[in-house]
Amino acid sequence: MRVPSRSPGQQPGTSVASATAVRRVPRGVVPRPVPPAAPDLDAYRAAVADLLVEVGALAAPESAGARQVLLDERLREPAIAAVLDATPQGLIGARETLLLEMARYRPNPRSSAADLTALVRIYLLSRIDVLWWRGAPTFMTDAEVNASADLVDLEWLRRRDLLRFRYQQQPATLVGRGVWAVRRRLLPEARPHTAGLKFRRARREVVGLLNDIGREFDRITLPGTPPLWVTSLVRSAEHQHQLRRLGYAAMVPSGHCLGYAVDVELDWFERFGARDALAGLLLARQRAGEVNVVDEGQAWHLCLAPAAGLRFRRSYEAEMGV
């Protein structure tokens, strides 16, 4: 039996027109699907921060089972799952990769992951890079990096005083490595303790970003503070796997292998009283939506946001007079 409605609104046999106009799709026209909403990255970062507290409480070797149960539960939370599911690996692939990274983890002086908590932080926050640039091609080999027309030679720009940041390239010969070792012994604090760049090449928009950060860093620090120092730029997948074999926390897939990620020195600037200023500058850029920031200890990892790419590409072109 139908129960009569007590609502004073619509009565049987009458119709009420909607206050909102209904958009009719012409016959034969297939409506376009509504694109899914972009994941909330602020909520993701907050959820990851909460997860890291719990991972730290289960850091002991005998807690491996409890850590896996924790990750199984927390990675499925909407704020985290939305990001991981939008990466090429998907949620399940990202979970399996993280568990494998944790199982293989062994602390060593080369790794930026000082402990398991740092490893989880680096992996999960770097997934934002992969989410942003999931359609970008990977530089698979060293030869591809050296031959790419999408990358510019930093040394050519440095010699013309067109860079607002510094770097050093890895020595290519035995003699060069010897000179570098002597310099480190004689002047241990003159430069950051870093292996240097294997490739002195970068995307134009990344150069624009680093120049912009370098200029701001120079404005907010005391006279005599060295310029922004870049410790890593583009890498090939071939080189990334070599770094993994050497014990570095080199995640795959990586924004470095797409050419949009860089590492900048932080700890060395403590002796100049400028570390906190640089950290604040980088986090402000993240809040502005220009970059993704991952605290990796001595150096911080940055990835250019796609939404800011065109602006920094135009900035580079204006500076270079292209």
C-alpha cells in the first residue's frame, strides 16, 4: 500500500519544474565524461605525516608484521589512496613497491633515508612527482640524456653568467677524482659534501625555476652567503638503478628520470645561518603550488609542478633572450 506523502510540496498528478535549467544533449551526441577531481595534495601530505608517526613507533625489526598491517590499512585511506591510485602503478603497485623497499632497506652512509621512517617519507611524498608527470617520457639511458634536445647545457649557461645557482660535476677521470679528494681534505667545508652531477643538463623550465629560487635566496640572506647549490638534476633510469645498487635511496619511478626533479643542498648552509631561510623559502613555494618538496636530510628534493611549468619556461626564455 502506498503511504500518502505529508509534504506540502508536490501533489499527485502535478509536476514541479526544476529551478536549475536542464542541459539537453542533442540526439546522437555522446556526452563528454567529467574528468575526476584532482587529489587533495594538502590532505595527502597531512595523512602521510600522521602515518610516519606510527611507522616510527613500529621501527623495531620484530615489528615488521605490525608495520605491514599498518600500511595495509592506512594506504587505503581516501586521502592517500586518491594519490597512489592516480599514479601509473596504482594503489596496489605502490603498496607492493613500498613494502619491498622496506624489506630491502639497510641503513648506510650514502642513503638519504637515515631510517625506515625516512624511507617511507621519501617514497610516499615523491609519488606526487609521478602523479604530476605520469605522461612524461622517461630518459632510459645516459645516451638519451646527453642527446636530448629538451635539455640545455648548464656549463654553457654558467660561463655566460646566466645561472643563479651553483653545482659541481663529477670528475670523469682518475686524475680529476684525485684532485677533488685533495681539495676536500684541504678545504672540507668549502663546498657541500656531494658526489656532484653526472649530467650537467636540465630542462629549460627547471633552469627558470632554480634561477628564480636562487635570486630570492640571495635577497633574503646576509651578504657573503653562497648561492643556491644544486646537488642533483636529471638522471637516466640506467643511472638511477646504478645509484640503487650503490645503496642510495633512489626511488623508481622517479621525477629525476623525467627531468623535472632536482635536489638542493640544505645542511651546508647551516654554517652561514641560512638553512632555515632556504627551508622556509622552499616550503613557501610548495604552498604556492610551484613545487613538491621532500625533506631528504642533507639535501631536499624538489619537483616542478606542471601548473608552473609554462611560467618558468617563459621566464627562462626571457632571461636568455630566446
